[in-house]
Amino acid sequence: MGGFVHVIGGAIGVSAILMASAEVFTVLKIVGAVYLVWLGIRTWRQAGFDLSNFEVKPAGIRRAFLEGIVVEVFNPKTAAFFLAFVSQFVDPAKGNVGLQFVALGAISVTLNTTPDIVIALFAGRVRKGLLARPRLMKRVQKASGALLMSLGLALAFARRPA
């Protein structure tokens, strides 16, 4: 759903404005980077809990879904991708440019989301095995937190596409 925000934004020209304005790009980039680092710190800190003494409940589909949307909406690289890549396949001679952009963007979002869904389903099955091994689970959670923090830092230092 976060990808669709960029598709609609690109279709109405918001992505072009975003990429043309260094200030808007920087604000969006910093907000996204801070959010990823915050998620990483939270994940890292939660890894310190002794899972054998607590009932571990999944975050819930709604919360995971909303967090995924927030991360994607504040990812300026997604806006850059749709503006730079998808727009190459739009042909003004073939009709409504906005509609073409939305159709191509929807195809891209679908192709990118399908593997994510497969991985999420697989991860749900692996989770049970990890919960049976608390020390391994703690390491996996710390690694996940470190990865999120690293991604946030990488985003913070990302340069605006030319």
C-alpha cells in the first residue's frame, strides 16, 4: 500500500516535485531514516527479554501492515524509482499519461509485493522453531534490529538522484 502512495503521487506529479526539491527530499529522507533507526532500536531492546518466561505475541497483522506502509511511504528511493523507471515506459501518444503511470506502477508494486508475502508466510513458520531456541531468537532479533538501524543510516546518507 505504501508503494501505491508513490504510484498515485507519481501519476499526479508529486514524485516529480519531490525529486525537484532538495528540501522536500531531505525532509522525507530524514523522517524515513529516523523511523527505521527507531524500529531497529526497539527491536534490539526487545531482544533482551527472556522469551522463555513470556508469552510472545505476534505484532498483529494490522500493526505490521501499518508499519510497512509508513516505512514505504517515507522511502524517497521508492519515489525516485517510480519517477525514473516507470516514467520511461509511459507514452504520451498512447493516451492518458496518469492512467498509464498508475497501471505500470500497480504492476511494479504487485511484482515487488509478491515475494514479500511469500517471505512473510515462510517467516511465520520459521518463528515457531526460533521460539523453541531462545538464545538463537535473541541473536536473530538483535541482528534484525541492527539491520533496521543500518538501513536507516544508509537512507540518511542517501543522495538525491540526479
